[in-house]
Amino acid sequence: MPCYEVNAAIPSVHDDGRCIHCRKFLTLECPYIGHFVGEDDE
């Protein structure tokens, strides 16, 4: 995602743009949370 924000605890050499390194990954602050969490129709 183009909006990732790298966690300050991770060295800049690991700044590869992956969402798993983002402080907002799988939180309600992530504008793309719907991309990661699908709706359950059951």
C-alpha cells in the first residue's frame, strides 16, 4: 500500500513498504482495513 507508515522501532534498512511493518496494520486507523478484513456473510 502506498500509505504505509514504518514503525519507528524498525531500522530504515527494513523499510520495504510492506504493510506488516506499518503501525496502522490491522488497526482501525488503517484506511484500507476493509482490504485485510472481509465481511462475513454467514
